[in-house]
Amino acid sequence: MAGADLSVILPRVVIVSRRSVRKNKFVDFVGEYHLDLIVGYGAVPVIVPRVSGVHMLLDSFEPIHGVLLCEGEDIDPSLYDAELSDLSPDELEDIRQLHASDTAIDKEKDTIELRLAKLCLERNIPYLGICRGSQVLNVACGGTLYQDIGKELSAKLPEDQRVSHIDYDNYDGHRHAVRVVEDENAPLRRWFEGSLEEGKMEILVNSYHHQGVKRLAQRFVPMAFSGDGLVEAFYDPDAYNPDEGKFIMGLQFHPERMRQPDSDEFDYPGCPSAYQVTYCDCEFTVYKW
């Protein structure tokens, strides 16, 4: 392999950055847990900056062998049927105050990520959506979101059925149970099969979100639910081909951050499976995240 062009040989996984402010200037960043796992499994992370106009330049990032969309602000509610929401102006203001870091809409990031999601759907490019990325995928396919789980879902449930989906006082340590659907073909079931207790089908996941899937797009099948009925994971069975490393899926939780306190040890052996990359030496390279 000496002298070979590794940028051609290795699979390229596209990630869109998130914008923040440092020293009174905008900076773009991607969490290193994502980058470490992608590089560790033999792929090249290609970061698409969240800057104005970049959505017109996505062809320049070809070849794209996979897309990982992860954290970010709330998706612009005008992109789904939020006009049907019964939230009052006062309730919307409460949401903005409580989740100030997430409710500042970033329309440029929305445009970039929706275009990438639709590109993956058109070409059957492997797509992993984590947290916001799963919501982008659902919206791209015509699904809808809860603008706020607490006010639109939890408030309508009995106390014993409510689930806390975010805990600012125990941000990385917070966990809640999800029930894994008994679908032997689903990737999530395969990844965590060794950790599922017989007859229980539950794992504990982290949770950093106040929005979530309301109506799942028709092409997707749920892989896991939280106790309040919220879809926590889904995939497209028609696009799933594990032998060729093909899949399109969304996870509401963050498997890359499901680690033991003060340790890099994962909560479950299946946590990094979504990032695993393999390729075979044939006419074209086959990738499996």
C-alpha cells in the first residue's frame, strides 16, 4: 500500500459541523467521539462546515461513502406539520427558556443536512442519524416531530408512564430504558443481542433531547421505544443489506457517549457497532459502519 492514495482507498464519511461561539466569533465543531470511532474503524471523516452557501457545494465533497448526522439545534418547525401543534405562545416561550441552547433555529444547517439525507435516500448511501440526525431523516421522508416531548407527550400521560428525556443536572449520567423490538433482522437487535435479558428486551440509553419523532415516516420501521411510546430507533428495511454494509437508520440516543463514568469503556459491547467500518477487496469497496 506504500505510495497509494489513501483518500481514494478508504471510505469517506461525511459529517456536518455544528456552529458555536468562541471569543465572540462563530466556530464550527464536531464531537471527537464520532471522529475517533470513524477513524478507528478505518474510514476518513470529511467535515462539511456549516457556513452560508455550502449546501450548493455538496457535489464537491464526492465521493461520499457514508453520512453521519448528529447533534445540533432544533429543526425549523416549518419543515414539518408544526402548524398543527396546539402549543400556545406562552408554552413556546417556556420551551425556549428551558432549552435555550437548542431552540435557536439554524436554517443553513437544516438545508445542508436535509440535502444530504435526501442524497442518501436517492442513492442508498449508508446513513446514520444520531439524535437530531434521526429527526432530520424522519422529516426528510415526510415524518413529523414533537416540538416538545414534555408538553406534547409527557403532560398527557399518567405519571408512571412519563419518561425524562433530558436531565441538565446529570447530563452524561442520565439513562432511561428502551424496549428493543423483537425483529431479528433489525440492526439494533443484532448489535445489542448479547446484552438483552431473556424476556425483557431492554437496554438503558442516554438521552439529551426535548424533541422526538411524532409520526414516523412510512418507509421506516421502529427498532426501539421508550416507556412513553416514543420511537427511539428506526431503520429502512428495504435499504438494509448487512452483507454489503448498506443501511439507513436513526437513533435518538448517543451510543458513542454511552460509557462508564470517567472511563472510555462502553455501557454495552454493541454501542460502537453503528460506527464499525469494513471493506472488501473487490471491484468496488463495500462499507459497513
